[in-house]
Amino acid sequence: MSVRWPQMLRLKRRKRATKVPGLPIRDLTREALEGVGARPSRLVITLLGTVLGIASLVATIGFAQTAAGQISQQFDALAATRVTVEPGKTKAAGNKDRVTAKIPWDAVQRTEDLVGVKHAALYAKVPNSPKVDTVQVQDPSQVATVPPPVIAASPEILQAVQGRMQTGRFYDSGHDERRDRVVVLGKNAAKKLGINRVSGQPAIFVNDRAYTVIGILDKVGTRDGLLDSVIVPVETARSELDLAAPDALDIRIDIGAGPVVGKQAPIALNPNAPDSFKVAAPGGVNELQKSVEADVNVLFIAIGIVALIGGGIGIANVTLLSVSERRGEIGLRRALGARTRDISRQFMLESVTTGVLGGLIGVAVGLFGLLAVCLTQQWTPMLAPWAAPVGVIVGALVGLAAGTYPAIKAARIEPVDALRD
């Protein structure tokens, strides 16, 4: 044993001395780039899926942020600037609703000075469905029709619901304080009653009492039911139509003031029992934008993932085809001393290079697509600064994942079998 042990050590040293070194990274990179660019037409087709996927992902981020900004601007005139306060209700005997609080008649004065409040108005549906006619004399042969509902509202309701007049004017605080018998008709109610102008001071009869029509309402941002109704001043409804209490307080607010006004308004109405009111207030701007971004992201990310899966499959197929076509080359490299890891690294690098190229082109396509849509729609484009680097990294990861199996298959090719083929 003592004689053979030095011989074994010499044999091991000789094997280490004759071991073929691995391929330098510079040469490996050059070989991979030559392999990728050997067939330009095939490369273009391979890149298509990855480009579409990365472009979808980049556009996703941009469209989500841009759309959130645009939609929040649209909400400025509607839900995001509206707070509604209603009396709270509880279940009473017989499963009937019982009102636990009443909105005070001076609710407008109590809330109009709160921070963030632009306009406030009382709103109530007049009970017992008053009879509404255009003529006091009834024809027995005439077919009975359902009269339009009568709504009582304070003069500020036009601003609170962002309404627009078709003709005439809306009643003011003077009409309300004097309890004048004046009405404003919604355009649908005016059409039903056969009134299309107010220049001749037409009148309608509510419970057989004459009311002068001073205006026709054409459009509202909220409370669409006003267009089908006969609108009378609140104080007139209290004295003439037995209105007991307002149904709601409509408040128009500044954008983003919803949480603050939603907390302060019930306290202003009843400091002793603010929880007795039901308040509907929008969230802040950030919550709205996050909600919109989340909804848009789900759609575009799903599209991007599908496209990326297609791009990854395309890269894998082309890499497998390349392995089959280059079996002779692989066998020759192995016969000349190339290691299995060198072969696998080369094909992996080719796949990653293809993925990075797809990522770069996809980022560019996504950015140009976002800019084109924003210019067409006259939007302000918004894009997170990390979107472009993430797109390139995702492309590289797709190439890495797609090239793993072909690289393993190429490394397992035996030199004798490859050279024989």
C-alpha cells in the first residue's frame, strides 16, 4: 500500500493538470449573441409574444394610473363631491322601520360653514301623493293618469345636485321665506303636463291650488328623480302640503373632503346624538385612485400574463429547435473538451438575451402606446418610474424560465451520439 499511494497521488495531480478549463464568459457571451442573431426572421417571430406581453404590462401601469386620474376628475362633479345625511332607522314591531332622528329645518345653516362644504340643501318627497293637474276643471271622460311626484327642496338644491335649467329660473330664498306658490318642473314632468315654456307664467294645480311655473329643469348630476318631479320650496311644502320633516340633507363638497364632512355633519345637526343619522360620504382621493388602479390592473395584467406565456412558449420552442439543429456542433464542442455547464450556459444565455430584447422592445412599444392614447384622448400620461426597468427584468426572467429545459437537454447530449448523427 505504501508503494501504490504515491502513484495514485501523481495520477490525481496529472488529471487536474490536464483538466480542460471552462469557456470564458466573454467568449460565451459572443457565442450566444451569434446564435441569437444567426436567423433574424426567426428571432423576430420569437420576440413577438414577449414584446406583446411586456408592452401590455408597461401599458397596464400607465393606463391604470392615468385612468385613475381621469376618473377621479369625472367624480369631482358627481359621487366624490357628494355627502348625503338621512335620519337613522331601526326595526320596530311588525318589522317596520322606525325613524330614530329628524333632520332639523335649519340643517343648511348648520352645515354650510363646515370646512369643505360648498352647498347644502334639504330634500323631501311630499307625502300622500298630492294631485297635480294643469287645469282645475276635470273631464269625467278623460283617462286618469298618474301625476308626477311632488318634491320639496330648499333653493340650494340646484347647486347641490349640479343642475342646469332648460328655461326660466329656479326659485330663490325669498320665494322660500315668503312661502310663495311657485314650482320648478323637471323636463320629464313638464313634458307630461304639456308645458314647454314659462314666458306666459303658466300655472299648475297642486291639490286644487294654483302654483306658478317659473322654470324647467333640464339636467342634474345627482338625484335623477328631480327630472320627473314637480319641485316646490321647502317652506311652502311645510305650510301648504303638510310636510312634517326633510328626508335628507344633500351636501356638495370639495374633492377629498368626504371623510371630514361625513364626521362633522352629524355633529352639527345634533351634537347630542350624531350617531342617530345615516351618512353616505365618499372616501379620499387616494382611496378612489387605488380602487380604480386595482380594477384596471386586473384586466391588463391578465392580458399581459397570457401574452407572456405565449412569448415564453415561443422562446422555448425556438431554443429546442436550435438544440436539435446544432447537435453536431454540440457534439464537436463536447469532443474538444467543452463541459456540460458551458453548453447549458450558452443556451440559457441565448434565451435570456432573447427575453431581454423582447423586454426592451416591449417597454418601448408600451410607452408609445400609452402616449398615443393619451394624446388622442387629451389625457395627462402618468407612469411610475420603476415600470420600464421592471419590464426588462420580467423579459429576462421569461427568457430564463423558457430556456431552462432546452439548456438541460442540450447539456445531456453525448458527443458520440451527436457526431454520429
